[in-house]
Amino acid sequence: MLCLVVLLFPVAFAQTFSPAAIRMFNELKQQPNDLARYVYLVSAMPKLPVSDRAIALQMFASNEDELGLYNEALRDFPLKSRAHAGMVLPAPAEWTSANAVEVITKLAADRRIVMVNEAHHDAHTRQLTLALLPRLRALGFDYFAAEALSDRDTGLMQRGYPTTASGTEYLHEPSYGDIVRMAIKLGFKLIPYDTDHGTTQEREIGQADNLYREVFAKDPAARLFVHAGYAHIDKAKGRLGDVRPMAMLLQQQTGIVPLSIDQTQFREQIPSEPDGYLQLIKDFSPTGPTVLVSRTTGKPWSARPDQYDLNVILPPSTGQGAIESGYTQPSTIVQDTVRSLSMLAHYVNTQRPEWLTLNDQRVPYGISSRLCKVTTPCVVDAHYIDEPDDAIAADRYAFMQNDTTSRLYLRPGRYRLRAWDVRGRTLSRQVISIDKN
């Protein structure tokens, strides 16, 4: 989590945290599971000085993302990338929408390095990487580097699936686990490359050095696909101030110019606010990961062409109209320091976003808080039938109140459902089968 703090708040990170924030960081590490971290943050955030609450909200939203509370993560940390001076949004008369996977596949055909970024608290930004993995493998890409992976899990490739010990907490989110499973299944060699120490610049240097040492120093002909966070993919200074980003450094080391793809510049906010993202949605109506292509040159649009090659626009989640209605959780959250609104109660929307179907590859399966045996909060994990409880779930959802229903989204096959509480105790188990529609 601290790595994301450094990336998003490099100036704030250079300052001294309050004693309350330092205590929160230390105690958060001691929590035994994702739900315990959630409960801890709910109680700890109101005790922080206002200056530290944005960082706490960022951690909280990432934790919600890991628990399958995707709409809530967007609402609780509405990270907005401000438009830079002089930026002009593309107009439909000059630009047309195109399938991002198709366009990127064509652009990658003669490239050696492809980088896609994500917003760590928005699992929707992992859908594109999942779709690109088989396309890039077919083009001959043979290495896949994921920021969330750790080199401590030496049995990952042979085992075929990630566990809670395979990397950082980001990996606990089911979509990230799906990415790792697919990369292994397709025959990619997985590369952990992140480093968690030093200044922001030292981290960028460490990431680039690790990628060079583990890939190109050993295999000069390698083709590398990198899944990274935020501005790590940039090929020039700018979004990290005077810091030289990882992609820029790796290009200097290898002489290979990466194809850098941004998904974080224009993103959905909940509740929505007038901004560049809403204007692009209104003008181009994307139904999946979308790029904008010039009607005259055929080249994709980039808001920052010196830093990355193209922007991907994701469609908004459905059901967001109900996001501020529903049931309240039993705890008051903190002031929303981004929008300066008081969050007097924390609402959860049980209608999960439709992108979870992955273009009908996954089937909705109804679940109820009855699985929790009147104990809330509780998490319902769906594990592949041949994987253990510590494997990353195929999907999961956290119930915060009894007498509630929601859905899991699962590929056809057999699964073990396990409901568990804040102490990690199993509340119920059952085996289910998911049939094709």
C-alpha cells in the first residue's frame, strides 16, 4: 500500500506523517486478512488528522476493490487526473471510436515492449490486460511482468495459480488473480519487478533495473508485456513531476521504445462530475475498452503523446444511479477530502458493475447473506474447485448487513463457495456448478 502512497502523493510522502498515521500503517500490517483490514480502516480513519485522510481513503478504496466492492471503491477515492494546460479533447468529426484490443494488437505486432497501466483501486482497468494476454502471446510476447507479484512465491509457475502470499494486497482482487492464471496458462514467463523501498525516483530506477536484469540481460531477443500502475508507463517526465518514470529508464537501458497505453487519465467517477471523461463518453459512447482513432491519419489519440502512446476509455459501470441508496454500514467514515463533502454514513450498492461479465465469458450467480449465518461483515469467496482456500478467489463479495443479496460472476465450471468472518473463521461452505447460458 505504501508504494501507491509514494506514487500518488510524492510530495506528501516526503513530509512527516502524523503519529496517528504511522500507527495506522503499522497496525494495518498486523491485520490477518482483507476484511480485517477493512474493519480496521473504518475505525482508524476518523482518528487521523485531515492532512492524512486522503492517503487513508486511498488505502480504504484499494481494500474495497480487493473485497469485490467495486462501485464503492470508485466512490470512496474519486481520484481525478486533471487535464493539463492546452489539452483539447478529440471531436467526433475528426476522431472515431475503435476496439482497444484490436488497435493495440496491430500496434504491438512490431514492438518489443508493451506497457498497460491501471488504477489500483479500480479493477475495471484490469479488463484490458486480461483481453490482451492471448493476443500478445500469439504475437510472440514471452514475458509478462506484473507490479503486484513478489519473487517470494517460487512455486507460482508450477502451481498455476496465485495465492495470498504471491504478492501485494492488490493481487487479492479476483481480476488480478485471473490475469496471473491466464498468463501462466498461455506460457508466459512471469516477472516480479517492483521494489518497495527508497524515494519515488529510487523506486522507478529499481523497477527498470529489475526488468532489465530479469528479462533483457538474460534474453536480448525477449518481448515483454508489462502491467503497471499509473505513471510508471510514461516515457518522459511530467506526471510524477521531475521523477524519471520506469518506462523512460527502461527505454534508456535497452534502446527499445515501449508502446505505452494509459487507462488512468480519463476515468469514471462516482458520483459522476462534469469532466473530460464524461465528455468523451457522451461523444463516443464506448461499450468496452475503446481508443479514439484519427479519421484522416488512422493514428490513435493520446492526451500526452510525449509520455504515452494512446488513451483507453472504459465505459461507465451500470447501476451507479443507485450508488447513494441502499443500506448503511454500521460505521461513520471520514470526510471526503477530495470533494470536501461530509460522508455521514457509508452506503453499499449491491448491484455490481456489468463489466464483470467480461463480454459474457462469466455468468452471474446469485448469492445471499444467508451464507454468512447471520454474521456480518462477511466475505463470500468462490474458489475454483481444485484450488485451496488461500488461492486468489475467482470472484468474491463482502456482505456488510444481513438480509441482503448480490451476485458473483463466474466462468462455467465447478466452484467451492466459502463464507468467512473478520477473524477468518469459516461460516459456511458449499459446492456449486456454473453452466453456460
